[in-house]
Amino acid sequence: MGKEHNKRMMEYVMEQLSELSGVRNISMMGGYIFYCNERIFGGIYGSGELLIKITETSRLYMPDSEPELPYDGAKEMLPCSILENSEKLQEMVTKMWDELPKRKPKKKNR
């Protein structure tokens, strides 16, 4: 999977989440990290598919997803099996928010 595929996938994910406020992404090393109200909920990595952080909610919404590593040294994530269902995807991301870690403040240079 190349950068162009990842870009198209990112655009599709953003389209599927377009009715949710506070959703944004940042480009990182050829992939994308997705935030909802400044908490990371997923990303697109080397596989070129959307992977979702594992929480009680994400397991509930995607019970058939088998955890996988997005890259060496990372925590396992779930391949998004509900990407085509924007309503269900938006509902899951909204309900996951309370389970996601708060964003760490940036360290200031002295």
C-alpha cells in the first residue's frame, strides 16, 4: 500500500465521519492519525486500512475484528470492520471517547 492509497483511505474515513464535530487527522510517516475532540481513536498505518484503538466500545461494535499490530512496538489495534456504515462508525467513535486517553501536553523547551 502506498501513500496515495493511504490518502484516499484518509479522505474516505473523513467523509464517513463528516457528521461528527471535532474529528481531524494528521499525516504521519505516510499514514494518518485520527482524533476526535483531541483524543486519538485510530489511524491508517502500513496496511492501508483504518485501525481502531481497542476499548470496550470498539470490541462491542466490531466483535469479529482480530487485533493486529499497526507497526513494530505498537499496541494492538482492531481493523475497522464497520467503515462502510457511517452511522455506526460515528456512534462507535462518539461512545469510545470517554475510554480514550487524554492527549499528553507538549513539553516546553527550556
